[in-house]
Amino acid sequence: MTNDKGNPRVQEIKEQSRFYEDGDYVNSCLLRDCFDPASSEWNHSTMDEKVEALSVLINRDDKNTLGLALGMLDYCNKEANKGINMIDLVISMSKIIDHLLKNEK
């Protein structure tokens, strides 16, 4: 499913991960475009790109969606002084799930 060579979000994740020990994307705000629909970053990738990027992280790096989302929320709010609310995670995950379910037809 994932062709990470063509997905700019996946490429950015790969490039940025070099700066984080053990490829820990959680300790950055890199995934705001996947989990923060109230941010301008949300519009930086399509829904398919979000799904593909998350799929790469989950499958390649043995991560999980909830851990990625909560880690991003914690880091961005504490270290980057962002005002991301827990409801933003729920909304983003709902949008992603809706997208996946609608594409199943």
C-alpha cells in the first residue's frame, strides 16, 4: 500500500527522523498535519498522504496511531507551546477513519 518515494510527507518524516534519536517522530510537531485539523499544517497533505505516512510509521517502525498522536500532542503542547486540544486528536482520527471506510466501497 505504501509507496513512500512519492509521498512528500513520508519523505519529510524520513528526513526529519534523522534529527531525532531512534527516529522518534513523537518528539516533534512533524505529525501535526495528521493529528491537528485546527492547524495550518493539516492542509499540507492530502488524506491519502496522511494515511500513507501513518502506515509507514506503524508498519516500518512498529508504532501505533494512538501513541503517535498522544506523543505529538504532549510534545507540541509542552515543548512548542501549541494549543492542541484532545478533541483535535479525536476529530483527526475520525476524519481518517471516515476516509478509509469510504474508500473501502
